Amino acid sequence: PDLSGYEKYGLGNVKYNISRIHVTAVEFPSASIFLMPGTGIKLVIENASLTIDMNWNIRTWMFKDNGRSTVYISKVFVTAILSTPLDNTGHTSISLTSCRTTSGDIDIKLHGKS
């Protein structure tokens, strides 16, 4: 979905809109799954990265600008624990018990008129 809103900075408001958000690349160079007896499944993703392209525009009382942007997020680490209990009918269900995510670097390139 698009993102839009207002932020107050100094003497005025900044109106922004981010649209046409597309994830263009995802890399999982190291992903592991571990069975945890009596608990479920542990998923570990290390050093992942993703690239996101989007349109943006901003407007203040003094100026306005718009353009394209590319966001590159790297050194992403995810650890998730999934429980796998049986439901009333004896089928396995899956639910997220815990999740921890960190990212190391974010590189943002803005391409606009100004």
C-alpha cells in the first residue's frame, strides 16, 4: 500500500507520499530450519538483503519535489520460532511464537528534480 502523511519540522509541516512500492530483489544467502521437539520449528535467516523501488513526493510551504527512490537493505537477520500444535481435528496448525529481526545497513538513493 501507499504511504502518506504529515510530519512537523521546524517552522512548518512536510507532506509526503510514497507510492508504487515494489520489492525488486530478495536474497537469502544463508537460511536454516531446525526442528525443536515439543516446540515446533526455528527459522534462522542470516545476512539477507532486499531492494525496494518506489515513487515519492514531498511538499512544504517553501518547495515541492518528487521522483523515484531505490532502498537497499542489507545485513538482515531474522530468527523466528513457529509452534506446530495439532488442532481439534488432528491437523497440524502453524503459529508464530516469536520473531526477532535486525538490519545492519540501509542505503537510500533519491532521484528527483531538485
